[in-house]
Amino acid sequence: EEVEKKISETFFYNYEDICSQPFVTEGSGIPINLITLKHSFGYDCTRSVNLLLMDSQTLLYIAGNQVVLLDQKTKSQSYVRSSSGGGIGFIVAHPMKQYFAVGEKGKKPNLIIYDYPSLRPYRILQGGTEEAYVFGDFNRSGTLLASVGSSPDYMLTIWDWKQEKIVLRSKAFSQDVYKVTFSADNEEQLTTSGAGHISACKLCHIAKNLNLFTLYTFSCKYLYIAIDLMLSWKEATNVISGTEWGNLLLWEGGLIKVELCRTGRKHCHSGPVSQVVLEEGELVTVGKDGFIRLWNLERIDDADSVDDTGLLEVEPMNELQVGRNVSLSFMLKVHECGQPVWYAQDTNGAIWKLDLTFSNMTRDPECLYTFHSGRIEDMSVSPVTYLIATTALDRSVRIYDFISNSQLSEIKFKQGGTALMWAPRVVNPKGGLIAVGFEDGVVRIIEVYDPKGLPILAGQTKTHNAEINLKQAFKPHTTAVTALAYEQNGDVLATGSKDKTVFFFAVGDVYKPIGFICVPGPVQVLQWSPPSHVKSTLLILCENGFVLQVPAPLPEEQDTASTYQIKNLPTQYFHFYSIKSRIKLEEEIALREKKNQEKEKAKLEWIKKQQEMGKDIEEPEEKPEEEPLPPLYIPEEPSPILCGFYSAPGKFLLSLGGYDSGFLYHCEFSSNDQQDDPENRQDEPFEVIPIEDTDSNPIHQISFSTSRLLMFCGMQNGSVRVYPLQEKDLSVNTLKEYWSFNVHDNDYGQIQGICCSYDDRFLITCGGDGNIFTFNILSPEDVHKELKSKIPSPRSGLEKEKATEDIEDPNAYNIEEVKQKKEYERIMKEAEEKKRKKREELIALRHEFLFLLQKNQELPKHMQLHREVHL
């Protein structure tokens, strides 16, 4: 019998050999280290489980294609890259904290075990799933690792991970599976849970093979989809699960035995129960309502419903409210100085440190770190220093220093932020002004300043490096603001919205409305013409395929007495008409012609050979009929315009999503532009630039280095592309060679913002996965160590100003509605004045009539006029 080869305990892989590297077009000469990761500012807090502790000092979490190891003492970060570049599905620590496992995403992804703290790859497990790993768990002794895959296979795999061997494979369930856990008390029991189900299984050895037997499957459509679960003390017959309405379910033998609630039929949590933990004989529940509650396990063990409702009222032994506006999704325990300490993941953008001893000495919850929650909506970089500003639907605007790698300040509002732009140097030479658009149509002008520059008043202490002050708030739109743009000379700010309007403001110490125009679709991008163009024009890209060009309106020419709507602003239109189907058809025809020519050439050569050999040439058979060419296809719904920019006066490039992705379309406004209905237009691009590998992965964001030597592209799959530009003009040839790197999450990390620092030294990206990354452009050796960010000094007299009045009501009138209301009130006032004068005239006539009646009565009878009048 052949002896199996064992992998040596001391064997390690080389990290550089397995970690994913940037893609560089072959023969392009682009350096592989063109861009290198510098720091990660964000946190993907909406992931169900994205927090790991290897010791009391080191936090681990997934950030796109990296695992970030954060040293809590030094605040420094280390990174472990994914091996495939397809993203990361889960991380889990070995019980001894000597290793941690990283389950990846992508085609036939790896599951890699890393040594800690050396971070050397120790084992690579292959063949456990087809598309992505979603969860994994070590057994209590750490000898086995269980992993579960995503669709389409939902494969449950048990690994002898030290020997890189699969000991058991089984389909976990036919629906989405989110978790797999070994029982804390019995290593032969494990449980999977997911969309409306929990499965309890037992591992059994039969004829030296490991087999999996399903003991029970608990199915219920009301199960909270991301449940954590706890196999209880009765050999898998009892399971406790959370629900999305906040109560707990006790299962026995595959059926719900009882539903637990609090006294007065109140829910155990006012919101979903996100985690259930067995801790020292007690049950701990973690809720999205920000509460952690401790329950008597014996009482729950004996629980039975007392009436037909199936409910049993139980009160928690202890509870902790972590804070206001806290939504807990997961927590885990570590020991510090022999004492248990819990770390909790808050989906509202925080990591908490908690003491759950529930004694007189219990410490208050401590918020260790705060982040944006969910997708970063927009980002802008300072025009004068190394600061970035970001905003998101979590209602916050944050300022980061990407030299010291720290968050400097944040400000919260009543509505979520949707667009943001740092005012250029020409508007504010200190670089302290930022325009921010919000989901309710409000635009706020905020200023960032160094509070140390203000006079210190008695009793005040300076605690922050930077302060944010609201300078002005106005409401030009009724729905979300999607784009902001300052004119090149800084005189005009344009704002665009989903409400299909573009509003113009005169920039000054106070921004004053000039007027607005209506456009044919929701605004996606606004861009003013660069200084190289003779005329100052605004390029307006609408999501539904319309592009407009308008000149900057002059404030003195606008009559705003009754409305802010600008009626006669010269407007050029372009309505994108899909030509991708025709391009594909032409390619197919060219391909068939080439094949036919090759066949004809081969046939002639054969005939020539036959003739040379003196053989008779038979009449060729009839040519087989070719397949008919595919018909031209025009999508019913127009493909969305994702981004675009001016290439020359009157010309622009567009990147589209949907069916028309895969190209950059070079377009121009027609010189003999007829003022017909824009809806009836069908405008085609004059040049098409194919972009490699973007048919299902379109470009979402495009920006340029200040030198215009590099074009940065943010892709739908979260990757960054860089195109070196030899010439200023973009063409088919200039966009063939590129550098690409998967950075954000491949599934939901589409890049929302990409731009470089004012001096082209750094690149910053933000994505739909909540992550914000900074990169060194070229190698880190080129970055001078003396670089330091400078926070703008405050305006003179800022400390004496009253607080700016904000617009907090999301239903407040916008600027035009206020104007129309005033105009309506003016018209009504004029009408009332006319009515009042008429009433006075009528009263005077009535008095005169009564006076005449009186006089008529006083006359002799034969002289009186009769009241009846006969015509």
C-alpha cells in the first residue's frame, strides 16, 4: 500500500508567489509598481461578519481585495492581498490564534491559511467551491476547517487543512447559505444556516470514511436571513435562532417549540436579532437596535408556551445599550489582562469595545473607530494640500489627511450626502471651501479650517486638528443633487439633480441664484470647458442618453422677478443612438469575408497542385449556405451614460453602461443644430474607441493627472485602470496599453470616485463597498518624507459670526418654489387689493343709493319714483 506524502509542519509558501499582482499590457513598458497601496480609510461595515481579533492589539477586517491588519497601538496597517484578485468572502481565526483562514471569491477560488504574526501563507486549499466562499469555521481543537460556498453549488466542505485534503464534501442546501459553525460542545456536530433554514448535521466515521448525516432541518420563511445560531446542550435537538422582527425562536425536533418575547408582548429587540452567543452558561443576544441582552439559559431550556399564541414572556437578566444610532451586527471576545473584552461591529459605521461583566466596575462602551456606513457617494481632493473630503448616505461629510493617514474631522446633517466638490483655488486660495449636495435637493457650502488659528476664548480648549463650519445652505432642487461644477474662472457654480434641472449660482461670499434650466433627463455629470477652450460652456450628461451644452448665463441678463427659470439660454443637444450592434455586425461581416478569402486561397492552391500532378479536377460541390447575419439591435431602454468629458470644443467622450458598454464613444454637437424636439434626435458618435475587457465591466469614473500624462479609470468591478497618454489627444492607439489592479470588492465595490492629489503624487479611490484607498503614484521611494498636509487657516472674524441657519426639513421649498410662492402671494395680494377697492366702490355706491332712496321717500307721493322698472 502506497504511503501518502505528508506536508511538513515547517513548510510555507512564498507570499509574493501567490498574491495577485497588477495586470500590465505585454510589451508596454509600464512599470508593475506604477501605483502602490498606501492606506485604507474605509470599513465595509455592512458585511455580515467583518471583524476578527488575533490578539488584544490587532484587528483584522476585509477591505475589497485586501485583509487589513490594524495595530491598535501604533494605528499602522499591514495588508494581505487576495491571490486571485476576485475578492474575499470571509476571514476566520484558528482557536489558538496561530493562524487565520481567508476564503476568497472568483473562479474556483482558494482558501488560504496564513501564519500569524508572520503573515506567511501556510496552506492553500483548493476545490471547495465554484464561485466564492461565504463562511468558514474551525472546530474547537482546530484540526478541521468547515467552509461553505455561494451559488451555484452551496458546497459544504470539511478540510484536513494541515494536509490540504478534503475529507468530506456535501451540498449544504438548495438556497443561500450564510454560515457554517461547529458546535462548541461537540466537535462532531456542525450547523449551517441561511435563507429561511437551519440544518443540524453530525459527522460519522463509516469504514474509515467521514460521512455527514443531517439530523434536523428547521425551515421557516420568517427566519432572519443572516441569523447566527447556537446549538444547545441537548445533542442538537434544541436550537435558538433570531428573527428579523426581534423575537427569539426555540426549536425542538425540527419544529418551533416556543417564541420568546418580553413582558407585555414586547419584542426581545426592537429590530432584527443579528447574533446569538452562548457565554458561560448564559445566552447573549445582539440586536440591530444597539442593545445587547443577557438571558437565563435554564429558563429558556424549560420554556413552553402557556397559551395558543405560542409566545412566552421572558425578561433579560441584564442589558447594555451601546449607544444611540447604533446597529450591531456581530461581536467577538478577546482577553485583555485576563479580563474578557468584546469588540462589536456596528453597521452604522463604527467598531466598539465593550465590557459585558455587568458589575459596578463595568466600563462604558468605547467607540474605537468611526467610518462611513455603506457606499461612498462622492469624494474630492483639496486643490492645495493633502486632504480629501468624502460624503455618503449616512449623512456625514468627513475630512481625511492622507499624509498622516488620519481622519481629521466630520460633520453630520439631517440628510444623506450625494455629491461633493472641493472649491478650486480661484474660488478660495486657502483651499478651505467645499460644496456638498444632499439627497433632499439641498446644497451646503462648508468650510474647513484649523481652529488653532482662532483667538482662544476663556474656557475653550482646542481638541481637533480641523473644524468644519457650515457657511451657507440653499435648496435649488426637489430631489437628490447628483453633480456639482465650478466654472474655470470661479464665477459660477452649477448644480445638477435627478429632478432634471441644472441650477446656476453666482459665486461670492454669499452664493446668489442666477437661474435654472430644465434638461431631458436626470443629471449624471456636469463639466465646465477647460481654460484651453475659447468659450466657457457647460457639458451636461443626462443618465438617459442626452448630452447638452450651454454657455454660462450672465446674472445681469436674467429677469428673476417672477421665476428663476432661464428660457432662452442657447442650448445644443446630442441624443445618443446605439451603434454597438452595427459595429458587431461589421466585425462579423469582416470576419466572414476573411474566412472566405482564406478558403478561396486554399482552394486555388489545391487546384494548382492537382493540375501540376495532371489529375482531373472535379466540379466543386455547391457552397454550404452561410448562417444569416444577426439583425441590428437597439436596446428599448437607453443605455445609461456613466461618465464623460470634453475632448475639444464641441466634442466629448462618453462611457456607457448596459448594452453599449465596451467602448469610449467620441461625439460632437452638430454645427447646424436644429431646435427640434430633442427626444426625436438620433445622434451617432463620429469615432468609437474599443476598450479591452469592458463589455460587462464598464468604466464608471474617469479622471486625469494634472499633467494629463495619465488617465485613471474606475471600473464597475472595483478595479483601477491607468492609461499612460503619450499625446494629449485620445485615440484608438493611445488606449491600447494599460495598467490594471483589482482593489475594491469585485461584486459591489464599483468605483464611485477616483482622483489624484494636486501634485500628482497620490491617487485616491472610493467605492460602493465603503472603502477609501490611497496609493503612491510610482514607487514609494519617490515620495519625499517631508511631505505634510496643511489645514487652511480660518477666515478673519469667523469666531464672532452667528451659526448659519441650516435647512433641516427635507420637505422645505426649493429656491424656485419659494420664488413661485412669493409670486403667487404677490398676485394674490394684488387681486385682494383690487377686490378691496371694488368693495369700497360698491360700499360708496350702496351708501349713495340708500341716500337717494331716502330722498325719494321724502318727496310727495306723486313725485316719487317707483322701485319697479318696466322695460
